[in-house]
Amino acid sequence: MLSTRVARACEVIRRRDSLMRMSTPSPREDVPIRRIDRILSYMSLGLLVLSIVCFFAIMLGSAANADFSTGVWPVVGIVVYIAPILAFLLLLTVLIMSFVRRARANRGG
């Protein structure tokens, strides 16, 4: 029983090694992360954090019976709806830029 398990494990390792040899090699160097990628990523993270803070501010304001039609409350309410969408779009932009840059690096140009 133990020998059949060992034989199966060896067969799996041989298959994996043969598949790895048949696949196309990736470039040895990793594509460097550009400044714009970091900026967009941190902007996305900041918008998500801002949205969460605004959400909790609305919860606390509701508990305190605040008047949401005056002051900064309308802006806080809009941020909760707009910021996650913008954060998603920023991350999508970073992802597309990353795919394009890797494709160009793999192509050689």
C-alpha cells in the first residue's frame, strides 16, 4: 500500500516536471512597478478607507439624531456611494496597465 502511494507520487512529480518543461518560460526579470501604479493603488485604498469612515460617520450621526440635510452630511452621504466605484475603477486601471506592460515585456518590445 505504501509502495503504491510512493509510485503515484513519483508519477505525479514526473508529469509535473514534463509539463513545466513544455510551458513557455517567463522572462527572468520581473517587470518593475512604476510610480503611477503605486499612486493609483494607494489612491484606491484611500478612497475605500474614506468610504468606510464616512459610512461609520453616518451610522454615528443616525444614532445621535443628526440633521443630514445640512452641513457636511450631504457630502458624506455622496462619498459613501461614489468612492467605492472610483476605487474599483482605479484598481481596474492598474490591472489593465499591468497586463499590457507584462505582455509588452514578454513580446520583447
